[in-house]
Amino acid sequence: MAGRVEGKVAFITGAARGQGRSHALRLAQEGADIIAVDLLEDIPGAPYHGATEADLAETVRQVEALDRRIVASKADVRDFGGLKKAVDDGVAQLGRLDIISANAGISTQMAPTDELDEDMWQNMIDTNLTGVWHTVKAGLPHIKAGGRGGSIILTSSEAGIRGYGNIAHYVSAKHGVVGLMRTLAIELAPLSIRVNSIHPTQVDTDMIQNSATYDLFTGKQGSTKEEFAAASQAVIALPIPWVEPVDISNAVLWLASDEARFVTGVPLPVDGGNYLI
Amino acid sequence: MGVLEGKVAFVTGAARGQGRSHAVRLAQEGADIIAIDIAAQIDTVPYPMSTPDDLAETARQVEALDRRIFTRQADVRDKDALQAAFDAGVAELGPVDIVAANAGIAPMSLTPQYQEWTDVIAVNLTGVYHTVEVAAPSMIERGTGGAIVLTSSTAGLTGIGGNTPGGIGYTAAKHGVVGLMRAYANYLAPYSIRVNTVHPTGVNTPMVVNEVMQQFLQADPAMGQAMANALPVELVEPVDISNAIVWLVSDAARYVTGVTLPVDAGFVNKR
């Protein structure tokens, strides 16, 4: 049986691990070839380590094990030139582009808004907002060139549709992604290129499974994973503490597939009812 | 193997249009179907409504997929009759995992009358309430979770619909469905029962593609303009709404609840 994105090519940022790797695998399982990039460096101020070359190599291994092709390289979404080269090289090898998953994102300093460091603010906006714009700007010419329409999925966050204390830079960048999505959806509709955003609640990845994030949710220093799970579950309607990367990937896959051929301009929460509470 | 193998789905308004498409699409993914339809006319509705023959055709198409289907004529305005139909369906096919509250009318006419308001609120809002009310207790009692999708509209998110009792009532009812969805999503979340709405733009069904509706839209050019989609497509097909419902009720969306999901070719975003 043909996969749901058979014969298509997807460009995914932040693909070395976490949600990005999961997206690469889920799309590959359904027949897509993958252009994967990742920063592969530690991020200043982040309470967790950045992905490594070994992580990206593991994504490559897992995609190839599915008998799909993958072109993977190190690239920084803040650097448009480098990102463009990566996607241009990928399209040269894989022949086309149909899907963009702008997934790369960071979580850094947690502090009251007036105490955030200026460089922390700027790096957050550069990565989580400008990086998303760069990703689209680099990939879009290739989708347009195909003349077959396409699907662009921007990863925002629950923090893209509601406020959270002590992470104003993150909340602002993720809200900005929604503005970018809404504008692109209008601009690209005549070309049958669809643009949507997804809004995960807490996802079980390194970006949230760290002590700084535990403390952010519990409001006290030195919180345990169990205390975080309880605090996280308290803001999610369904009886779960967080969702898994594959749950976000299943939303990405649906939005990328022809099953959603008339879905565009939509902010789609995958949040266990987080937004309800 | 289908993504809904072994499940049972309760679908209202299943005789034709979107409801038939939902029944067939859910059956293609392995679900058995309890199909309800009024299969009769409501006086204020200016286009021909479904018939018993339509409901029989839905049954034929589901059975051709080698799935089981229980059909019953019932009016979503009549909670007791709906409960009886639901219970009889469950007795035959087993407990329900999925609810598609799809039944709806569009009593927009060129000779407006107050009764349109009464009827559209009764079918499109109270009927949806009844549909969840008759199904949810058994889903809670069974304790294995489930998924409910309420069919709203782009008129559930924006103030379109026209200035007639039927048009205003349609918009009010479809907005009300969002309130029902959010309240039920909160109430049912502890039982792992998810509740979401879909918001179609114009769909290629007899409710939209009929002479009266076309006259109604043409009588107000501003409204015709306001109804234009962003993507280059005039009407979407029933299967596009069905595909959204299949995704929402499947395990692929196991943590999606409380969501308003437009399937609207970019209509809401463009406004």
C-alpha cells in the first residue's frame, strides 16, 4: 500500500533528535525522502545539551532503515545562507520539495521579563522566529518550482496561543510564528501551498525534561521529574503528564498529506486539552 | 488493517451528504456504524431533505465494505427517540467508541419566517447536545475512552450566514456547538474521551448545492464574496470533512481534544 506522502520530499529543521527526528521517521514511514538539518551545538543559556553529530547520524540510520533517502547536514536556522545551501543541496540530490517542517527551536533562560538578558532575548527571537522565516524562505522557492502545491508546517507551541510567566522571549517568538503562518497561508493559497502551525503542550524530549523546566512548572527550586509530571498534568485536561514526539509527528503527517488537502491557515493544538484549562 | 478496526461509530444525519461520507469513511477504516437520520422533511427547510431510500443507500455502501450497520429513522430534536435508536444500535453492534454529531439543516429562504430560527436552533444546537447526551454515559461507564466530533461550520467561528432568522440562527447554533465542545471536552477529559469540532467551508452536498441556497447567496452579493475560499476551490468534498474526522477519532490524534479544526480552504484565516 502506498504511503500517505509517497514520493514526496520533506525539509525538516532540528532533525537530529526529539520531535524533529520523530517527524523525519514518521514521514519516511509513509514514503517521503528527507532533507534534515540541525545546529549540532550547545545553545547558550539552555538548561540542556544541544544535539550532536551522533544524534543526526542516528536519524540518518533510522530513515535509511526504512529504505528512504535522506540528505543530512549541519546548519543553523539563524544563518540564512547556510540553511539555503543545505536545502539547495538536498533538493539537488532528491529532486523536489513538497513539505517543510520548521521544527528547530530552543528553550533558554527563565526569568521575569524585565530581568531577561538582552542577548537571551535576541537569540530566542533569532532562532525560534527568524529561524522559522529563514526555513520557509530557503525551502519555498523549491516548492513553488514544482508547481504541485505543497504543505508547510510551522511548529509553534502552547506558548504560541497563551501566555506563560518567566519565558517572555519564548512566548513572543512562538506567537510570532502564528503571525507568519497566517500571512503565508494567505500569500500561498493561490498556489495550493498550505501553511498551518502546530501547538504542542509539553512533549517528552530533552528540551523539557530538565531541572530548569521542572522548576518553571512547579515554581520551586530542585523539583523532581515526578513533581514536574504532577504540575504538568494539572494544566492538561486529559489524564497525562505530557505527550510523545510521535503525537506531534502524526499531526505533521496528517497536515502534510492529501487527507488535509483543504486545511490551511489553521493553528492546530496537540495539547491534551491544555488550552481548555 | 484500518485505523478504526473493531470500533463502533454513532453518526447522525447519515442518510446522505457529509453524514453518509463519514459512515463510509469510518467503515473503510474498520468501524461498524450506527446510522441515524430524520429521513423526512422539516417545513422551514427550503430544499428536499433526505429520504428512507437515502438511508438505505448508506447501509448498502457500508455493507459493501463488509462492515455492519444499524440504521434507524430518528429526529435529533427528540431526545427519547434518539436514545432509543442509540440503545437499539448498541444492542446490535456493541458499545460505541466514536460519535459524529453531523445532523444539521440550513433553513435559509427568500421568504424568511421566525420558525426558521426555532428549527435551526433545535436541530443544529439542541440536536448536537442530545447526540452527546445519549452516547456519553455509556462511554463513561465502559471506561475505555473515546472520541466525539461535533460538526460546526465556518459560521461557528465567523459572523457569516445572512440576516434572516434561519441565517442568524444557523450562525448562532454553530457558534453554540463550539461552546458545547469546550464544555464536554473539559467534562469528559478525565475519562479519556476527546471532543473536538470540525468547521467546514461550503461542502458539495444537497444542503449547499440546491437552487434556493444559490438564490439566497446571489441575493446578497457581499455575502457571495465573503464566502470565497483562499485556496482555489469553490466547494470542498464530503470526504475532506470525513478525513478530518477519521484523523480526529483515531489514535493518531489520541491527545487532541478541545480543538476547533477548520477544513475550510483557508476561509477563516483569510477574513
